[in-house]
Amino acid sequence: MTTRTDSTLDRLRRGSASAGVLVVAALLIAPLALPATAPGAVADSAGVAEVTAEPLQSLAVGDQAAAAGVDRGSYSVTSYAELLRERYSGFFGSVGGDCSGDVCWPFPYAVPMSDGFGPRAAPCSGCSTMHRGIDLLPGSGTPIYAVAGGVVSDYQEGWGYGTHVFIDHVIDGRQVTTLYAHMQTGSSPLSPGDRVKVGEFVGLVGSTGAVTAPHLHLEVRIDGTAIDPLPWLREHTGR
């Protein structure tokens, strides 16, 4: 009898402990099962919470707001020649410029002149002590233009002049020859016998031949004799 009674009491104790554990667990789970109330929730008559979403950000646009228009009239196109003209216009010692007559400068804007006509100390090995023209420095690769209309009498690549072209003209009833020297190799499209107009493309400024820097060596010869191109060009172009 005693043994059974003790067993019965043990079972009752264990049952009570299990029930206590279940009660504690229920108490812990109950708050988690309750419905959450979000900010801005409004309870209706049935006791159900109705959540109202609030906007996170708003942007007000005025009636006068409009896309900025593009004024195409404020833009302009500047040619390469005009850019070069602006680049060299204030350069001390610059000579030349555009013209509308039968004789023009080889560049349609003023450019620096580094060496004039006449005797000089040879600036390089192979350079002459008697300078038979003027040296103009618009920059390597700058287009060179014929100073007058005429016929190409010679084209060569080599010697002290480097790549160079001779053009024969008749100006004021006299035989005039202009020489364009030290051009970039292969840059001239001209050949002997070609007819050219004033301002027509001759070649590109280079540094072939006997030179110290890229430039155009320009000569003017009248009846075969080299003269100073500077006063002759100024007289015939007005610049």
C-alpha cells in the first residue's frame, strides 16, 4: 500500500509541474499574439484596427515651373582660320592678314615673323648666311595659301629648302615667282603645270630641310631676282 500511494503522489506532483510549465508558456506567448497598433491607426465600431499609411516625402511644384529652353541664337561657329587669327592678332612682330585683291598673304591672319630678308649669321648647319626670304611661324601643320594666281613651275622634296613649291605669276606686267619652303613631306597636292588661284591651298607648314623649327620660308623673285617679300606684300595687299 505504501508503495502505490507514493507512486500516486509522484504522478500528481509531476502533473502539477507540467501544468505549471504550460501556464507559464501561455503567459509568455500571449503578448506576442496580440495585434500591433501602428501609428495613425483608427479603431472602427467593430473594434478592428485600420492602419492609415502616412506619406514619407512630398514635393510641391509651382505653376510657374517650366523646363529651361535652349537659345540657339547664343551659339556661333568659329573657323580654324579665325581661331588662329585671334591667337596671333596681338603677337608682337606679327605680319600679314586677309585681303580681297589679286595678291594676298600666305595666311589669312597675322602671324609671327622670326627672320627677315638679308645677310645674317647662319642659324643652323646648312642654313644660308644670306636670307633670300622671310620666315613665318603660324605653327606646324598650318595650311599655306598661294599669294597670287599662277602656274606651278617646280615641286621638290629635299635639299636645304626641304619640301617646296615654286609658283610663277604675272603681276603688274612683270614675271613674279613665289617659293614656299620647308613644308611637311607629302602635304602639297600640287605638281608642275598645275594652275592655282590666289588663296588656293599649297601645303602645310613643316620643318623639312635646313631649319631650326617648323616655319614657312617665303620668297618673292621678280625676273629671277629675290627681293624682300615684306614691303612687296604690304604694297600689294595694303597690310
